[in-house]
Amino acid sequence: MRHFFTLTCLAGLLMGAGQVQAGPAHPSAASVPYTPSWTARHYLQWLGDHASLPLTGSHWPLPAAAVRQALDSIAPAAAQANVQIARDFVLKELDMAQNQGRAQMHLRSESEALNGYGENYTPGSSAQLNSAELRRSWGDVSVAGRLGARIEASPNSLQSKFSGMGAEGEFQARLDGSAAVLGFSGWNVQAFSHRQWWGPGWQSSLVSGHNNPSWTGVGIQRASVAPSDSAWLSWMGPWNLDVFVAKAQDPRVVTNQPQGFMFSGMRLTMKPQPWLEVGLSRGLQTGGAGRPSGALNFAKSFLGQEVNKLDDDTFSDSSGQIAGYDVRARCPKSWSGMLGSCAAYTQWMGEDAAGSVIPLPFKFMSLWGVESTYGQGQYRVFAEWANTNAYSLPWDTKEPFPGYVNGVYNQGYTQGGRWAGSAQGSGSEMLTVGWMDAARQRMVKVHAGKVHTSLGAYDPRTRPEGPRAGAPRGDLWGVSASQVFSWMGMRLTPELAYTELTDGQDQRANKRQNLRVGLVMAVPL
């Protein structure tokens, strides 16, 4: 992974600054971040495609109040039955997330899998407790908060020696689900512990996905996704901007590791047309043991200065960065008789930049997908191809090389020892075909491709040339399935996943043949 800066995300910051002066007359109150279940996300996306829901679908979490505000724009009395079903499902999930606490136990065999949107990354068992949302307001200023706690088996499936309860522990505790939010002038300033999903994919996000533990940090996010009242910004349609800084929780995997680095993420998402959604994303690693740190170095990193170290050792790289773009386009409605409600999407994340005046990313890792819904919005099918090599675009002529790894941050683009982007890891190619039944909350996925380095987690010592003879890798095929049941007020979700790899050696919970069996038990409080 090389380093660069792209002014596209700074343009997003300038746009956001304009919204403070020309925003809605009644800015949304503070609310806790909300990431929908895969079922609720399916319905939200379907409502965007069929009922012109003014909400982006590739940027999670969003403020809960922003999602509710968008749903309120659909008049229940005038809504068709299938639109009402979708709207009611999401509103019920929102109500439970905001107004009820929840206790959840996830019993699972120790085994890796290809984790996608909404799936638990932990290669073992975990337990979580979340409180209801607390809200208060004083005029235009409001606050919201929620407490969350999680204990889990170590997420690093390649780790074999443990100590204590921290990043090196066999069991680890986190504040996952906690948030403290101050809302004013249409913005939420927040401290949080959660994961992000940035991108239109269902199996992979190339920049920030659900394969890693939650980031614990501080940031600012637009409180609404509504179009701007500003004449300068109204062309963006529904939009949101999210900027945060977090501290990595990374176990020591190599002796000279820049442990405890800072991670900063920035995403601007907009929907300039009802059929088109565009996202600009950036992720950067800076600081950490043995690396330049402090406020000045962070400012250099944020502004893209002193990256790609020169041959004369003029400076040490301030950071490691990736950035890029994603687009989702809905098919014309005239195609619905042949293809159902279809869409195509792509995400490109660059490993370097070109241009001295406005550096723009290139050397892209890439993701491509198509999807369709049918059965009045009950079902969704998708096919998604992700390539985590730089120079992976079809028209690239230069030799590809594995993304997510670099010489400055030798633990790779990770959090808690796990890939922070796609679960397939560096230098891999993967096709996933998925089928969802939203009414029965049933999902089945099939995977086929090649893992270059390691699945799920990363340890440089388990690379093919490393001292531990290589993690499981090579050709992969796999299948996974889950189904939600309701019983005596509880939600029970049995799950089954199997993946098989052709090369490498078994490393604790990361094996060439992985059979994962699990059961999620969730109880409202």
C-alpha cells in the first residue's frame, strides 16, 4: 500500500461547511449511529429504487434520526402494500434499536469465513449488551447516548499465544455499540465505538467493512441525509459526510510494528439523481510506535504531505493511505419486466496518487457487482467480484501487485489483526453470488476465487515466505447460510459456513478446511 492524498474528500468538507450556513430550517436532533441489519438495508435500498426514498444506501452507520426522517417522507396512507411492508420493517428495527436495550449471545465454533455486510467477524463466540438510547435537547442543541459492551474470543484467527485481556488476550472486551453525540446546526459531534460499511457492495467494502472489530474514536457527521437548501449544493441530492479519527487495537505481530497507530476515515456520499449514488472515501494510517506522530504529523497526513519517501531520505513517510470512488446506478424502470429491479455498482480504491497540483488516486483495487430484486421486494440476488490487487481495472496494462500491505505499516491495513477492508485480504480475487429472502430473513451465499495471503486475519509471519510457512490460502470455494427465527420474544439465528482452501498450513482457528456452525440469541431488554 502506497501513500497519497486526494482533494476530492476535502471538497466534501468544503461542501459540508456550506451546509452549516445553508441547511434545513429545523436541523435533525442528535441521535445514535444506526447500521441496519442486512434485511433492513435490503428494504431501504428497495425503497430508494421503488419509492424514491431520499436516503443513501452505501454509507453506514447513519444517524438514526436521518433514516427516520427519510422514511417519514413516504406517506403511509398513500403507500402500496409492499412499500408499507418495507417501511414498517425498518421503522420497527429503528424503534427497537433506539428505545430498547438488547442482550445478545453468539455461540460459534472457532473457524474463519468470508464475512460480508452485517456479519459477525469474530472467529469464535461473543456476547454483547446494549442500552436504549438516551436523548435530551435544549433549543437547537441536543445530546444522545447509548452504552454498549462486548466480550469476544480473540478476533485474530492466526494468533496462537495469548496474554491478559487486551489486544493480546484470548478474550477481549470492547465498548462496541457505545456512542455519545452532541447535535447542533445540523451536525453530530460524536464519540463512538462501531464498525463502518462504506460502499455499495454486499460482500465486500474495499475501504472499511465488517470484517474487523469496532473502531473507537471521535468524529463529526452530518445529522441528516436530506438535500441541501443551498443553491450551490442542491445538485448533490440526499447526501452525508462522515469524518473520524480512531485508535487502532492491533496485537503485536512483528517486532518492529508501528503498534497503536491512529486511523482516520472520511466519506462523502451523495445521490444526485434518484437512480444514481456516488461515494468518495479515504482511509489513512498514521503515528504508532516508532513512526512520526503528534498533531503536526497528523496535519501533514490529512493534507497528504510527506508521503512516498524520497530516495535521499529527506523525510519519513507521515502516513499510509488509500482513497477512491464508488458508484451505484439503478437500471431504467423500463427494464423491470425482464430483469426485475436491477442495478450495477463498482468501487475503486487507489494505492497511490498522480498529479502534482491535485493528486488523484490510481493503482486501483476494484469491486464490481450486479443485483436484482423481485417478488414485490421480497427477494434480492447479487453477483459481486472483488480484486484486491492494485492495477486491477480491466484496462490496466501494468503488472498488478497485492494491495493492503506496505513497508511502513507492516501489520497491513488491519484492525485487531483483521483486514479492515475486504475479508479475502491482500492480492486476492473473489466472486460471490448471494440470494436473500427478506420476508423470511434467510440468506445464502456461494464463493469462489483465490486468496493470495490469508483469509480474515493477517500476520506477516504467516506469509508464504514467512517463518510460519504460510497461512491457509490458494484457490477457495465456500458456502454460507443463515435464517432468523422468532421464539418467545427472542430472535434466534442459526448459521452455517464452509470454506476450503488448497494451500498453506492450518493456524489455530484459520484452517484450510473451515466449518463454522453458530447460533445467535438476541433478547430485547
